[in-house]
Amino acid sequence: ISIATPAWIIAPAYRPPASAAELVSGLVPVRATLGGQFALLGVSDEAAVAAPGQPLTVTVSWQSLSPAASDYSVFVHL
């Protein structure tokens, strides 16, 4: 058990964050910069048509360009 602990229990907790390229894989590239603090890298195009009353899943990928001075929230208006 002590041999397996580093590889299967500890290592996943210290996995490096995904790169920007990994985050936008499968997304439509946008590359918009907001206030010099954030970049919108891409959005999903999985559901091009949504029916009224049906759920719609939207995936967006953001990147922080500098430390944020305050907390921000994001919403999608369709």
C-alpha cells in the first residue's frame, strides 16, 4: 500500500492545471480580452438549436491575464 499511495492518491492532488490549449480543445475560438484582466478563449457550439423549455449546456473557457482586484460573476443571456 505504501508504494501505491504516491501514484494513486497523492499525485492526482498535485496534477498541474490544464494548459490553455487543453481547455479550448473542441471549443469555438473567441479570443476576446476584457479589461486587460480576462480572456475569453472559446465557447461550445454543441447545441446550435435549443427548444423552448429545454436545458441548454454552454461551455466557456476563460483565462486570467492578471490578478483580479475583486470577485466577478458571469452570466449568459440568450
